[in-house]
Amino acid sequence: MCSINITEVLEYAQRFRGFFPELPMDGLVPEVKSIIRQLAAEMHAPTNYVLGAVLTSFGCAMGRKVIIRDGAYWNYPNLYSCQVGYAGSGKTPSVQHVLKPIKEFDAKEKKEYVRELRRAKANGTEHPPFNSIFVSNITTEKLFRVLDKKQNDRFNTGLLLHCGELLSHFGNLDRYNSGNSRPYYLDLYSGQDVSVDRMYDDEGVLIEKPFLSILGDIQPRELRKMFHENDSSGFFSRWCFFLSNGKSERLPENAIYMNHWRDTLERAIEMPSMELTFSAEVLPLLESNDQEREALCDYLAESNSELAEYITKQNYTVRRIAGIVHSLNSIVKGYAPNPEIGKAVYEYAENLVSFLIRAAAVVQQMRAASGVEKLTSKALIQKMNEKHPIKNISQFADSIGVSKQYVSGCILHKDTTKSEKHERMLNDAFYKWAEYLLKNHSALYYSVGRLPTMEEIEGWLVYDDEVIKATLKKMEGYHPSEYSILFSQLASQKPQL
């Protein structure tokens, strides 16, 4: 059932140039699928992004009161989810739409907490429990304080950290101190007790059984900064990556679906504590698939240790997704979940995780590509000379504001390093479309004030020339302020012609 063909996964990642397949939803009941498709259509967003946000936020609403056991170990239903896509691909609006009910619930609880806290201080009584479920734009130190307060949360939910840009949080983890906060996030992922000594008082704090889910967005060019290639801590392996499968056809908002989603989340927040276990027929399958992933890890360890560890860590993800989907399918219908997770839900979790492994391999390739530098002025001059030989060096040098000696040097000294040759090869497409734009769509170019970026051009490679030309032609009917957005959309979704 696991059946991961690692050769196919790696080859797919190498070929990837645009859209990821739609993630499977056959294990979700019709009510959940309808909510996902409608919310995606209302935001004109990919269903993959909405599915990732739904699973992550629902698991957080269940929180610490639900434990998923496999007979030997336990898991909380928390996920670290990363929505990967270019600007304009629909990441932010889709997540904001899904999180709307949680943010409304959280705002109401925080107001009530402040009222009760003021009353307690005035009367000299015990402070009320802190029931926050949502945080954003927060420092790591403040996050620890919130998790500490939540140990007496009356709903026993998790805490959802939402990062509109993941790098804005994780890129500045240790901005105000000389420590290393990343290991704390590894511990928080596991739900094990976390001792934090770098706190606001001398005693430090012990956060018992913390529950943290993370949901955030990132653009491909930032992946290298977020997930360092030389980081051996296992940070990369704890994330679920959700890639765009193309934007849904736009539909008007329908309050019925959002209300159904809001009711479902509120039932999850208020559900009683329970343990979920796997049925007797699932346990041998679970063990067999765990062993298959571990065998793949051994096979890959030498050539790609990061992906090897990622595959092994999906043993946890399978259990968590199975518990989330099992509960979601029941609660959306208004029923309490059965304590036993059956074979159908488990098989769906395995199938979904096989897609996430493929997505992780794609993210690795994106991260590597983001390290390729844009052409230097030297390389630009050489490329132009190859296409159209420069006959008057002095005139050309004056026109671009450099010395004629510099231009002569660029022409006479060809690139010889492997990286420079590779760089030129990667940029052939850029010159092809830059030349086409300048020749056939000069009005478009002068209005927007720039050519498409290298990343945008790279995203165009999945389309036939005629599709791109027709789309660029159509763009001349848009207002100039929209061109930059449309360039990005063309790089991250199939054009709507």
C-alpha cells in the first residue's frame, strides 16, 4: 500500500515545471470535499492549499484532548504545513479564508479572558485559564509564554501559529538573543515536555505536553533560506508541503459552506477528550508500511540523506492525518468519532502521504534552483552578442553606461566555468521571451516597467508557445498596475484563455 517508487519520485521532481496533481480527496466524506472545493472556488485558489489548511486547522482545533495511538506510541494531531507557490498563486487568500472561523473564535475568547483577568486582579482571585487557539506575528519567547498559559486551557485545544510568510518568522528566530530556537520547534512537533530556560524569569518553565501546529506560506526563491541544505537537525523532514494544482474556477461566496465549516470547527474545539486507536486489521499494515519507509531511508541515506529522513518521518504524518481525517469525517456530519480508525481512512492517509513525499522532492529541486544567480552584466553582454553581434562597441557601451573596454573584455573572454555555462543554458528561455515581448508587446513592456523575472519565465516552460503568446496578447487589455500580478499568475497557474 505504501509502494513508494523512489526512482519515479526523483524523476518527477527533476521534470517538475509547474502544477502539482490535485491531492486525493477520495477518503473524505462528500460534506468535507464540498467545503474544500467551495472555499477554494470562492477565493479562486488551488484546492491543494485549502485541503492543507483544513487538515491543519481542524487538527489544531481537536488539540491535546485527542491522542492517536498505534499500540506502542502516541501522537497529537498537529501538523507543520507549508504552502509553496509564487506570488499571486492563491496561498494567502485561501488560508485566510479557511482560518476565518478560528480567528473569530479566538477573538471572542481573548476578549472574555481580558475581562475575567481584570476582574480577578481587582478581586485578588485566581487568574482565569487562557484559551487562545491562534497566534500570528509573534516572537519565539512570546510563543513559549502562550504555550505555558495554555496548559490550563479549558478547551484543551492546540495552538495554531499562522505565518503569512514563513521566512518572516523562522528567518529571524534568534534576532534578539544568541541562542538557537530551531531545536525547540523540533521538540514542540513531537508533543513531548519542553523545558525552556531562556525565559523572562530566572526559574524558566516546563511546558507539559505542548501542542503546536504551524501553517504558513513561502515563495520558491525563499526555500533556501528557510530550509538550509546543510541543516542536519531534521527540521525539513517535519513539514508537509502543499503545492499548487492550479486555481479553481471562481464561484460566488455561499454562506452555507462557511457556516458548515465554522460549526465543524466549533464541535472539534468542544469535543471531549478521547483516544483514537487503529483497528486490528490496520496494525499489521501500519507496521509493514513503516518498515518499507525505513528500508527506503537506508537505500537513500548515502545519496540523499535529507529525503531519506523525510520519508521515515512520514510514519508520524500518516498517523496524524489518519486521526484528523477520521475525526473530521464524523464531526462534519454531527457525530462523535468512533474510537477506532478503520482501514479505509488509514489507506487514504497512506495515499495522501505518498503525494506529500513527492512534493518534498519537488521542494528540494525548487530550493536548489533558487540558488542559481541571475545573469551578471558580463553574461548579459555576451548573450546579446551571441544573438546579435555588436558592431559598434563604443556606441553600445555608451548606450548602457559602461566603458568600451569593459564591453570588449566581455566579448573576448568567453565563460568557461561549468556554472557559467549552466547559467547561460538556463536563461535561453528568458531571452527568447524577452525578445518576443520587446518586439511584439512594447506597450506592455513600457507600461509595466520591467520584463518578467527569471522565476516567472521558468514557470512558463510548461506551456506551449502559442498559449503564452495568446496570454500576453490578452494582457494588453489589462490596466498596467495588474501586469506584475499577471506575470506571476502565468508562472504559477494555467492561463484562463
